[in-house]
Amino acid sequence: MKIVTTTAAARVQALALATTLAAALAATLATTLATATPALAGSAPSVAVRYGDLDLSRPEGARALYTRLQAAAQRVCDAGNPGIAARRAARLCSIETLDAAVAAARSAHLDALHATRRTPASRVIAAR
């Protein structure tokens, strides 16, 4: 996932976030999607998440970024496979990717919002 911003400080933060997200996504895809869709295991899709226009020190900015991160995680993790195992793997990938993105953003408002909306990955794994 690539993060695109406008200010110099935001660019530095975005680079750290993008690096963390890329590593988290690659690890998630390698472990989660390998069994459901072996052809996708070697690829690591990315989505640009722009948030330079948001003020993350305000709850409204955190909510807007959270919505963008959720949509991006779903896009990069969707295997397009209608099978139950593939859907479960995509859901787990999406959860883990969103967890990593929120942690990397280092925003108190975003962390608090995520805590109220988060689906634990263990619940998806237990549903097998």
C-alpha cells in the first residue's frame, strides 16, 4: 500500500507507513493467501492511500482515513475467488492489513476508532 501526502513531514511519515504496510501485506499474503490462491502468493498488490488533506489530530480526520484504509485493505486483499476458504483468507488479510496500517499511522484518534470497530483475526480463524 502506498501512502501519498503533500507536506515534507507527512512524506516522511508516509514513507514509514508505506514500508510497514508493504511488509505486513507481503507477510499476510504469503501466509494467508498461499493456501487459498497459490497464483497470488508471489504478488503484492498496492493501493495509494492519500491523507495529506486530513487532520489526524481531529476525530473527523481519523474517521475519514479509517474509511480509506478499510477500502484499500479490502481492494488489495480481495482474491476474487468465490470459494469459502478464499473469502476467509481475504477477510483475514484485510483485517491484518488494516491493523498494520492503523498501527503505522501513529494517530491516537485512529487507534481509538480502530479499537471500537476492529474484528479480531482470531475470530476469523476460529470460524474455519
